[in-house]
Amino acid sequence: MNTLRLGVNIDHIATLRQARYPGMLDSPNCEPDLVAAAAICERAGAVGITTHLRADRRHIQDADVYRLRESLQTKLNLEMGNTPEIVEIALRVKPADVCLVPENRREVTTEGGLDAAGQLDALTPTVARLNDAGIHVSLFVEPDPKQIDAAVQLKAHSVELHTGAFANTQGEAHLAELKRIREAAVYAHGLGLQVNAGHGINYVNIAEIREVAHLSELNIGHTIVSRAVFVGLETAVRELIAAMKG
Ligand code: PXP
């Protein structure tokens, strides 16, 4: 049986703050507070907190990453694009985990997995530097053996399988995507990688994801923050962890 662990992505708590207080992190009025939110997620059973420091700083700010790194009782998983500026920040912050993702300025959220196989030259030095700093590197990839082979070649510790297509399709296409995720998890596990998953997982489709063999950690954000509006953050996290157990 899987013992699935939850990493809570708190980007959208920062989205709410930035909607009212952009550039005003020092204001006493600035809310909601990310460190307080992270502590609630931890108390509710999250094994880590995930944030995506985007090049455009649309939600998470540099200061958030440093404050979270200092305050978390569990671990910080920093999602980031492979750009020199953000790599330097990661090496200064030294989160427990880094998840490398593709990043496109115009997207609303991450679209698709990283083309690790097509970007070996650009990724090799970054993964090596992060590994040397003692950071676990994960690659956010499509459930595709070619991308998983690239993760092994790059000496990544984990892959995070992109579940966005699974979450956003119905019927045959949805089942085909679930099959791809299942097969990719078996393949990646067989090659010695830790297998995580994320994107678009919610309180309903978790029933299918929790049956996928070899999954270790799920990184889930939007559905938790949405549910928290109605039931509070702690209950929202607890409910999702209960759903992960089935
Ligand atoms: N994992 C990765 C790599 C992501 O980019 C995101 C979205 O920021 C998530 C997980 C969380 O996705 P969601 O907010 O849909 O749960």
C-alpha cells in the first residue's frame, strides 16, 4: 500500500496577498501571512510546503522563500525555472528540495512538464550544482519514459509526474492519461527515482491518484486554498490527507 505524503503548495495564498498588497510586504496590514499559513498546513499533517518563485514574482516573493526556509518545521520544496537568477537564489536559500519546472511568462499556471530530454545541456550544470549543495532535485515531467530516462541521466533524485492532463480530461482521454501515469510511476520507481505527482489534483480525482503504485509525495495547491475559503485551511488540509488515505 502507498503511504502518500502531502506537500501543500501555498502560492495562491500569496496570490491573495499580492492582489491587495503588491510591494508592501513590510506593511503591518499585509495579509494573509504565508508563514502562519504554512504552520497551519504543517499542523494539519503536511510533510512539506511548496512554493514557486516565478521570474515575474507574481505571487511568491524572494523574502517569502527566506522566511519559509527559516520557519518551517518540515521542509521547503522550491519550484523554479532553470534561470541563472533563480538558481543563485536556490543555492543561497538551500531548500530541502528543488523541483525544476518549465516557465512561461504568459501562462496562468505551469503548462506541461519540463522537456528534460530536450534540455540536457542546459539542465546538467544546474542539477549538478543543486546536488552538490545537498538539495534533492526533482524534475516536473510528463509521464513519459523518455523524460524519466533524462531524469536518471541528469542524476535527479525524483520526478514529479505532471497530472494536469489527467485532471483536465474526461472519459477515454482521462483513462489513457491515468494509465500513462501508472506506467510512468512503475518505470521511474524501477530506475530508483522517488516518484511524486502534482498539478490539478483535487478532492475528487485523488480517489484515482491514490491507487497509483509507487507515488511518494503529492504537491497540491489550488484545490486546498479554494476549499479553505469555506472550511478553513487546517480542515481543508486534513480533509485532503484523509482522502489520500481513502
Ligand atoms: N506541482 C507543480 C510542479 C506545479 O507547478 C503546481 C502548480 O503551481 C503544482 C504542483 C500544484 O498544482 P495545483 O495548484 O493545481 O494543485
